[in-house]
Amino acid sequence: VHLRVGRPEEAEAWWSHEFGFDTVAKYGGQAVFLSSGHYHHHIGANAWQSAGAGRRDPSRSGLAWVEMRSDNVASETTREDPWGTVVRTVPGKA
């Protein structure tokens, strides 16, 4: 999943803290790529067209939610990232 964010370093901290993703690459303050299990990346977060952006206006087009599957959860969980994107985690094989 590639996300437009206001601050890639904030996205990096959030995805690392909330889901335990590891940082695999950074492009200065412009982009960060994160993964689990040494994959090249599951999450890309960049500010190439969104530097400094805050929460997405829900009346505008854009990504509203993302869903991930995990063997490590027993029931659905929902979190919201700093830009208002809902991240659902559901039980099951990825």
C-alpha cells in the first residue's frame, strides 16, 4: 500500500509502533518504506504531493481505509492513522 502523508517520519513512527513494521528504506524526508519479515515493502509513505498535509477531508476523494490480514489477531481491530486513514486488521492468512 502506498500512502500520501504529510510527514513520512511521522508515518514511519506510527506504522512501527502500531504494527511493528521495520523500516527498509528512506528517501530523506520525502518517503519511507516499511515491511515485516524482510519483505521489500508492504507500506510506502511519501510526501511527494502532500508535504505538510493534515487529515484528509472526508468530502474529498482519497483512500479512506485499508485492511490487513494477520494470524496474530483473534478478532477485527480498527485503528486510524494521523491522516485519518482507517486501518482494519482481521484474522486470517495474508
